[in-house]
Amino acid sequence: MIRPLNENVNYIDRIALIINKFSIKESVNIPIDLPLFDDGYLDSLNALNVIEELESEFNLRFEMEDLTAENFGSIEQINQFLHSKLQKA
């Protein structure tokens, strides 16, 4: 179950688990600011799996305009985007 939203909560650990689940590279600790696509952890195919898993985990639907490098480029960017999206929900 998703914890209630508050500005002090971050979802980095949950996001990192999802990224690791679908990552091309094996890694235990991906730095939160690491460029996931540029450094070869995600590609377009497994990114779809990540997006689907994030939607399920956080009970969200992403729109096409949400699917940008600015929102999904790193674990930290995903975390910030999720906070923004959940505040609007």
C-alpha cells in the first residue's frame, strides 16, 4: 500500500527496486542521479516495463506527455516526478 503523500516522504527505495528489476545491467546500488538511459541501465523496451510497474505500484496513469527524459532520466528525477504527479491526484 502506498504511504500517504507528504513532502518529507521519498519513494527512492521503491523506485530503485523497480529499476533494478528491469535493468539491463546488474547493480545493487544505482546512484540516484545516474543517467539511467545514457549509462545503459534502461532502454526503450525495459523502460515500458518500468513505467507499467510504477503505474501499478503508485496507482497512477502516465500520459504521453509525462514520458520524457526530464521525468524518467534518473531515480531522483522519477522521485520528483512522482511527488508532483501524486500531489495532483
